[in-house]
Amino acid sequence: MQRGPKEYVTLKYENSFVQHDDSNWLSKYERCTSTFTPPLKKADFLKVAINIEDMSVNGTDYTFAVPTGDFSLSFGQTADCAAEKSRKNCFRFSSAKINTRGTGMIFDPTIVFGKVGGWATGILDFQRSADGAEVSFRCAGWCGKCGPVEEMKFILTTEAVPVSEAQSVICPVK
């Protein structure tokens, strides 16, 4: 639960998370029988809520998110329900893209990403840019979630933010 003053960080680039769950099964409870079935459960975050006192993220605040379908994950999470991570021949539709470029902040680089729920679940194709501003990955599991395994917190970077944009990065709640 979010405590303290709530603010929003404007995200200038794509921050999207896809939830691929059992609603995409072709045959109920059969592994590797998932497909892409619209509506794709997805959330695109335009701003993310933070507690300005400790810079922690409130990932379940969808005030400035554009959810599609019955999306139910926190900022930074993705989900897969195709089959265990060890099954290599299954399609994986889940994805997570985090991009904090242009905000003057990144998520703490010590944050570990991995399984946050489910059975035989794990991250695939994890990438983090050298400067820490971009993180992307996919999730593989038998109805599992992947994402940060601890609380996400922003830290300030040395990235230059133009003065004209600096005031629009953190927006107080009115």
C-alpha cells in the first residue's frame, strides 16, 4: 500500500506490459496450446505513481495507464500461461518494456528481476541497457508472473533533462 505524498513521473517512451494468461488457451489445461486472442491483456503506462519521500513505485496505480482487456498486473510485471520455462517449443506472448529515458531517473540497478509467482516460471531474454534506463524481458511459465522481486525504487541519474522539460517530469497530485 502506498504511503506518503503521491506524485507521478511522466514516462516519455514506451512502458508496456503484456499479460498472457489462461484466457488464451486453445485447449484447457494443455501446455503449449496458447494463442494470441484479442483483446490482448496489456497496459501502457504514460505516468507511474511514486512516493516522493522514498521514491518507491506504486505499480497498481492505473490513473495514467491505458489498460486493454482485463489487465491485472503491477507496473514492471508480465505473465505467461503457456507452459513451464523448460519447454522450449512453446510460443511466449508476454513482454515487459520499461524505459525511463528523459526523466532524469532510473530504477535502482540493484533490483533483481525474476519469478514473482507461478509454477516453473522464469524470465527469458532479459536485457538492461548500460545506463539502466531501459529494461525488457519476457516471461515463461505455467501461469506465472515475472518482474521485480523486490520493491521498485527510482534513483536520480546524471542524465541531462532539458530545463523546459524538467518541471513536467514529476507531476503532483491535485
